[in-house]
Amino acid sequence: MKIFIIIPAINEEQSIAKVINDIPKKAVTEIIVVDNGSSDNTMSEAESAGATVLKENERGYGAACLKGIQYINNKKTDSDDIIVFLDGDYSDYPGQMTKVIKPITEENYDMVIGSRILGRKSGTVEDGALLPQAVFGNWLSTRLIKLIWNYSYTDLGPFRAVKISALKKMKMTDRNYGWTVEMQIKAAKLKLKCTEVSVSYRKRIGISKVTGTISGSVKAGFKILWVIFGSILKT
């Protein structure tokens, strides 16, 4: 079983090496950092830390993830191989990757979400790390998914693992803010075997491009709702 890590990154020169260095290397086949238009030394820092670095000039979280997936699809992979998505800002704990993939490797799940909301309940989320708009957005989105597709999630967190076979069935398309919710909706519609595990979370290094600004929060919230209600029409 191969395990690939995809890390989208924009201007994360202060954090990207920390993220890469904390990943359990013995369990991982390849770490792929997709630079999404950085103007700092993110690419050189990632390369120095041992990652494969790709470049995606189109700004957007989904665009960067799709670039990484395209790269992996050009390799020889098996259906049970795993892709782990992880942010480059050091807010997640990369060492918990083994915990996130465990339900796939041991219980044959298709997708596992690292839930910061469950982590918050267990006291492993740093105070102030999850901003109020993120907490509310997660609450609303996951309630709507439960109501419409009867799938229970608590978080749209970026730290997640998914089988390559499941990801191919999803046929992901979103190129920006709707990436995580699109994946979870498509998993629900396909009736994939999904679960969540509690993960720790801390204040990120630097300012978030999404929840760190009012405009970013509004755009992300609108796009997430657009994906949810657009998916209803396709059901």
C-alpha cells in the first residue's frame, strides 16, 4: 500500500518545512507540495525538506489539490493506495497521520476526516485556533449534509485520507473554496464508507487566506453553500 501526501501551499516559507519534517516518513511513499503562486521561498523550503514540489499558477485550494492528484494518477498505483491531504500552515499535527489513515488500513474505510470539532470536545484544540466563523460554517454545512443525504460529519477539515479508488469515483472538480465539502457530499451520494477521527489543532503560522479575512470568509461561506445546494439539484 502506497501513501501519498498532498500539501497545497501559498507563502508558507515559515511553516512548510515544519509540516514536512513532522510527517512519519517511514509510512509515506511521497510528499507532494503544490505551490499555488507563492511570492516567498515556500518552494525552496519544501524541496530542501525532501518534498516533491509542483507548481499550480491558478489560485485555488481545489486547483492545487487537483494538480497533486493528476501527478499521482500518472504513477503506478493500486486501488487501495491512499492520498492524505494536509495543510501547509502547521495548524494540523502531521504526526497524527497514522491515526487518520488507520480506519482505512485496518477497517477498510474509503475516507477518513480528521475532525477538529471532535478534537475541540476532547480538549486537544488550542484556544483561538478555530475561529468562530469556521465553527459556525462547519456546524451549518454538516447539518445540511446530514439533513439532505443522511451522512454524519462534524467537520470540513482539510486533514483527511481517502483511497485512490474512492477519489476516482468522486470525480472531483471544484477548484477553490468548495473542495472539502464537495468531497464529503460526493462520498455521501456514492454511499462510501466514511468516518471521522479526533485530531488536534493549533493556531496556524501566518494569516489564513480564508478565515483570516472578512472577504475570504464570505467567499468561502458562499461557495460552500453553493456547492451544497447545487448538489441537491444534481441528486
